[in-house]
Amino acid sequence: MITTRQSGIRLARRLDEVGFSDIVQIRNKVMAMRAEGLPVYSLHGGEPFFETPDEIKFAAVRALVENQTHYAASSGILPLRQALVKKLAVKNNISVTTDEIIATVGGTQALYATFQSVLDPGDDCLVFSPYWTPIGDLITGAQARPLLVPSVTARRNGIRSTLEQFSTPKTRAIYYNTPQNPSGLVFTREEAEEVAAFAIERDIVVIADEAYEDLVYDGSHFSIASLPGMAERTITTYTFSKTYGMTGWRGGYAVAQEPFMSALRKIVLYSTNGVTTFVQHAMIEALKTPESKIATLREEYRKRRDLLVAGLNEVGLDCAPPAGAFYAFPSVEKINKNSRTAAQILLEKAHIATIPGSVFGAQGEGHLRFGYAIPIAEIEACVDALRKFFK
């Protein structure tokens, strides 16, 4: 029997509106089907098609052998932050000091720490939509409210005027992701300038997520923090997962000036106390990867993109080639107007695993996310399965 005292036990209310990822639930369904011996084409994931390069793995092994297994500075070891200073200057045109960089447990911790550092309960945060699913929960977990800004509308009607339309007096920040997950949209420098002008005029913070910075096929990647007047109001987050095939290593970092950096340090210190020491040595090695090798990998992704997009359009699922990342986001109303239903039909009847567009915000409804960071043979098999499905 539950007593009055026991019935008072509850979770913190700030978690009431925070859910679990639909993507995890779909992954579990795929695993269950495979356990039954059924073939499934895995276009629901978000991992690179290649394994972590040997030189990166060997760097971690060397660090272990050399006993790099003790506590390190919670902000990251100095050699890693020095290497990141050089990378940011060359690749992102962002000039920083080692004190303006913090290593994080993947890009997700960088984003979590950022939202917790910037948002107060009751604040609003503008989010270009469709958006990566966890962002809504990260904002809600800070007891703030995500305000969804349709990316297509913003591009058609003007970025700055659309932000003005959706903004409120409580708007404190903008989540700015380029290239975007799930659509593959890549914001241009001119569009970044519009976002910057709006942020400066309204005196708000830009939270820039550049996880897919090396995967741009059309145009080029541009870091908003490199614009005049933006370094002091931008927190930029990065991950080693996508470029270097290091998803399970959980290596990332954030770049910011004060007062943001002190806040980020507090959250990292009192959550994980930093990134695993030998993983940081692997991160240093990853940064030595020649740009020519990254370009070669990018071309491999382009081949996969073009193969999948051609197949989708062939069967009548309208899909423009994504400019970046490694996802196609076609309209699937031909299957069903409800994206969850469409995803279920494809999984059960064609054994193609995708992600319903509705989990990426209302603007994603009517679409499915197809991840093409998989072997070419699996994409070809998926296209064949689509042809048979639509016969």
C-alpha cells in the first residue's frame, strides 16, 4: 500500500515534456525484424558508411599504452585545443584562443550545455524547421519553448523578415544548423548575413550547429561566427562523428567567448568532467586527416546521394538533391499523407527503414528521411525494392 509520504515521490517537472527519440524506437523495430530473419534496408540511420580510420584507432591505443588514462583538464587537453585553434582558423575562418574552445562528449553534449547556458525558463528559441529531433527536447529540457521557423518559407520570403515574423519578445536565441538534418539544406553566406543582422538588431544569441560541415556538395560551408560582430554572440558546436567516422567515440567541442565559455565549463565539469582522455588523443590524430582524404569521402557520399535521389524520383517520390549532410528528404504523399503511416508501410511491405518526417517538426510532415551513409550495394537494393513496391 502506498502511503501519503511515498506518493509524493516524483520526477522533476522540467522532464515532463521531454520524450525519447522516435529514431530509437524505429531502430528497435529494425533489430526485431532482423532477429526474425527478415532482410531490412537500413536507411533510417545517421552513421558514416566507413569505419574509424586505423590511424585514429592506433592513436587511442598508443595513448592507452602510454597511460593517458588519468584525469585531464575538464575543458580538454591543451594539445587538442591548440590543434582546434588551427583548424578553426583555416577551415572556418574563426579566430579563437585555446580558452575559447571546450571539448565535449560528442556534439550533443555541446548542444545540451549551450541550451542550458543560454535559455531561462519561459524563454523562446527560434528553430529552423524541419530540424534534428533532439533539438526540441533539448530546448524544452531547459524549460524554454522552441519556435519553429519553416526553412522553405524563410528562403522564399526572406530569412530576416521570416525570423521577425516568428520572433516574440521572449526570444533569446536562434538555433542555426547548416548543413541541415534532415533536409540537407545548406545556408549560403548571404543567408547567414541575414540571420546575423537579425541577431545583432535583436541582441540575441546564435547557436550554430555545424556537425556536417565537411559534407557539402553544392556550394560551400560558411560559419556564421566568422561574420563581423558575431563571434561574441555565437556558440558554435562541432562533432568528430560525421567527418571521421567516430560516432561511438563521443568526441565534440564548442567554441564561444565569455560569458558563455564559463557557463559551458561548469556544465561539462559537473556532468562528465570532460572527455575520456585517450579519446582526446584520437581526436588530435583525426585533425591530421588530409583534406584530400575528406574530399574523397565526400565524393563517395555524392555518389550515394545521386544514386538514391535518382531512384526516388524514378518511382515518383519527388526529391531535390540535398546540398549537404547525408540524408534525402522526399515527399511521400504518394504512399500516404501521414509520414508515420508511410514509414510503417515501407518498412512492413518493402523492408525499407526510414524516419517519418513529422518527427522533425510539423514542416517535415509528408516526407521521409532516407539516410544514404550506407554501402552502395544496399542503396541499389533499396531502389530495386522501391521499384517492386510501386509496380
